[in-house]
Amino acid sequence: MAAKLNFVIVFSFCFILGANANRLFVPLEVGSWIEGQRLCAEKGGRLLNTNDFSFYLEETLKNFEPGRNFWIGDVQRISELIHIEGCYDRSSIQAMLASSILFTSALTPARCQEVCWNEYNSSYFAIKQEECYCLQGLKDITSLNLTSVAKCDYKCNTKEPPRACGSKDGGDVDALSVYKSSMVPGVSSYRCIKVECSSNKRYMNESCSKTLKPFCSQNVNMGASNWNISYDQCDKGNGYLDGRANLKDVMSKCGEIIERFPNDYVFWLGIRRQSFQTMDQGYSIRPDTLEKCEYFNTSSDLRQTDLNCSTARYSVCVLPNGMGRNGKTIPSDSTNEDPNGQNHTAVIVGGVVGGVLASAAVFIVLLLYTRYILSALQGHKSKSLLSVAKLLNSGMNIGFHGFPNL
Ligand SMILES: *[C@@H]1O[C@H](CO)[C@@H](O)[C@H](O)[C@H]1NC(C)=O
Ligand SMILES: *[C@@H]1O[C@H](CO)[C@@H](O)[C@H](O)[C@H]1NC(C)=O
Ligand SMILES: *[C@@H]1O[C@H](CO)[C@@H](O)[C@H](O)[C@H]1NC(C)=O
Ligand SMILES: *[C@@H]1O[C@H](CO)[C@@H](O)[C@H](O)[C@H]1NC(C)=O
Ligand SMILES: *[C@@H]1O[C@H](CO)[C@@H](O)[C@H](O)[C@H]1NC(C)=O
Ligand SMILES: *[C@@H]1O[C@H](CO)[C@@H](O)[C@H](O)[C@H]1NC(C)=O
């Protein structure tokens, strides 16, 4: 009895969401956050992100699913390796600044990296305040002219360094902070990268709290400290913790280091992973990079955080709300620099408002009908419920997703 009632509740829930302009749906399977992402993607959608939320959505979830928790798309995770490449005048990299992605919420280097890697396959990316540029087709940046790192004095909104996000507004300074991505298999529990230039020359990941000398971009000799302090020290000396390295070629970096420091062998480099907030964009994410996943609790009406992203939950999905240029899906917290671009968030909210009105009427009918069946057809509940589903599914062309094939 309980299981069947449950089925009716889940069914009507799917139905209600389905009426929301066919945008929202709930797969009937439970699973981890990664599985939720996959279930949404299988039906052509992605997990619902906070940006898609509206009062009406929360009301809908609360009213129809008291006491359930749904994975949403917001997560905190660990980035791929980020190399600090320095500060560049816009004019010197102008030709590379093919496409800019403008973020409407706070940008971090890791967030720009995620978008550039997944949307444009570009390892190099540049940031100025909330602008993220994917430097397509750039194989090696050392041929371009660096500028004074003091010009890149705008700090991005992240506690965990790197924090340089280009120049502040005003004056005739127009500079960008440039970074490079390296993808290495597996995620070590150590987020920072050191270089060893003794007889056994190699790059190694290392605990960021370890005490080592920094290899700064400027020719200075700094004392040993943890990665964070090393980063700040190079910065104070009007340079940056040097991340200009090819992880496949340790000989040339060690050559450069030994020339400056003939008696020291181990240094921090400006290469590390960064913990960052992001949202489901359908990108392939390794489960071991997830730190915190969010879910919506319909009892408390709150977004809540789970440190265990493997917890089994339902997921709430949304169909993509717009395609960018070249058929690329625009990340939901960003817009391409397109003056004719629509405000897609408004479209979703509009859909939800309309959907709620339609849903209310439909739900009353459904509720009465379900009650009628439950009381009238004691012996054949299961069969009857399937009939309800079929009737509604065929009789009203809702076309929602996530409903099992009956
Ligand atoms: C992405 O770039 C790498 C090297 O830059 C190249 O080998 C690979 O084929 C590219 N992948 C796609 C999908 O363009
Ligand atoms: C780099 O700077 C030098 C000296 O200012 C200049 O001659 C050269 O053209 C610059 N190179 C690039 C790629 O901008
Ligand atoms: C970091 O550590 C992991 C696991 O120990 C290893 O597979 C990976 O190659 C290391 N990466 C570097 C750059 O040292
Ligand atoms: C580095 O700084 C970040 C942000 O302040 C902090 O969360 C982290 O614990 C620091 N790491 C170390 C090793 O000091
Ligand atoms: C959901 O919220 C209710 C009410 O605040 C709380 O009792 C419950 O523990 C929450 N459930 C989860 C899984 O967070
Ligand atoms: C996370 O949740 C999964 C599924 O409920 C469980 O098997 C696993 O033990 C949990 N891990 C931790 C660290 O609590």
C-alpha cells in the first residue's frame, strides 16, 4: 500500500513538473550526484541549478513532495591543475582573445578553466574581472610579451589562490591574468606541485602545507614556506609564483632553476588545483573530484549541502534553456558576449509561473481521481494505477520525461 501510494506521489510529481513548460523532470531512479547528472543527461537535460530556481519552483517541490530531498546541480569540487602564466597587456594577446564568456556570478580561475576546457578545448585561458577568455589554438605562450604583474591587481572571489584576475578598471591599464591547464590522470590528495632538480629530476604533487622555497618569476631568493605564503611572497615582490612549465619536460625547467639557484633543488611552482563552486553543465566530472554536493530539502525548503556525494537521492532535472553560438550550450551562470542574447533565466521562471497555474488544476483532478481509485478498487490497485498513468499520458499530451515506459 505504502509503495503504491509512493508511486502515485512520484507520478503526480513528475506530472506536475512535466506541466512546467516541459522543462523540469524527475527521473524515477535514485542515485549519487554523478548518477543524477547522468540520468538527467540521458533525457537530454542537466541537473537543475540554483540559477534556475524561483519561488514557484520551491513552492511546487514543497507542496507535492513533502519530506524528500533532490540533488541539484550545485557542487564544490577540485579543479584540474592550474598553471600561473603571468600578466599580459590586452594588446599583446589581442589576437588570441577569440571568444569571451562573461560570467554573471563571481568568477574563479578554476571556473574559467572548466568552461574553456569543456567548451573550447583550450588549455590557455585569460581572466579580467568577471570576463573569462578561452585562448583557442594557443600552444605556447612564451613567445608573447609579459607585462608588469602589478597591473593584474584585481583579486578574484576565491579564498584559495591563485587569485589574480586581471586589472582593475580605470586608467589606461588593460591587462589580463593568463593561466594554463594540465590534465593528469587521477587526483592525488596533494593539490600543489613542486619540482625536484637533484639527480632525479621530476615534478611531484605535494601537500600545500609543506615548507619549500618558492620559484618566483622575478629573480629573488625567498625563504621556505607553505604554498599559500610562497604565493603571497612572490606577489609582494612584484612577481608571481612561476607556473610556466611543461609537465612533460622537466629538463628545461630544471635548467632554468639551476642557473638561478645552483645550490637548491626543490621548489614550489605556481601550479596547483583549486577548490571551486560550480554547477552541472553536462561536463564529464570524475566522482573523486567532488567535495560537496547540494540538494533541495522539501521539508525545510532549503538548499542543503552533503559532504557525501554518493548518497542515494532523487534528482531534479531541467531541459537546456538555450543554445549558444556554434550550437554550444552556454553555461547557465554566464552569457556569451552577444547583444541579442536572451535572458534565459527569465524564460524558465516564466515557464514555471505558467506551469504552476496549469499544475494546480491538473493536480486537483489527479488527486481526486487517485483517491477514487484507491478507495474503490481495493483488490486491483496496481493495475488501476497503471491505467491512470496511461490515461493521463495518452489523453494529455504532456510529454514529460523521466516517467517509466509502461
Ligand atoms: C583538443 O586539443 C588537443 C590538443 O590541443 C587535441 O589533441 C584534441 O584532438 C582536441 N580535441 C578536440 C575534441 O578538439
Ligand atoms: C614584445 O616586445 C618587444 C619590445 O617592446 C617588441 O619589439 C615585440 O614586437 C613584442 N612582441 C609581441 C609579440 O608583442
Ligand atoms: C600526483 O599523484 C598521483 C597519485 O600519486 C600520480 O598519479 C600523478 O602522476 C602525480 N602527478 C604529478 C604531476 O606528480
Ligand atoms: C591556503 O589558503 C586558503 C585560503 O585562505 C586556506 O583555506 C588553506 O587552508 C591554506 N592552505 C594552507 C596549506 O595554508
Ligand atoms: C530536511 O529538513 C528537515 C526539516 O528541517 C530536517 O529535519 C531533515 O533532517 C532534513 N533532511 C535532510 C536529509 O537534510
Ligand atoms: C556515502 O554514502 C554511500 C551511499 O549511501 C555509503 O555507501 C558510503 O559509505 C557513504 N560514505 C561516507 C564516507 O559516509
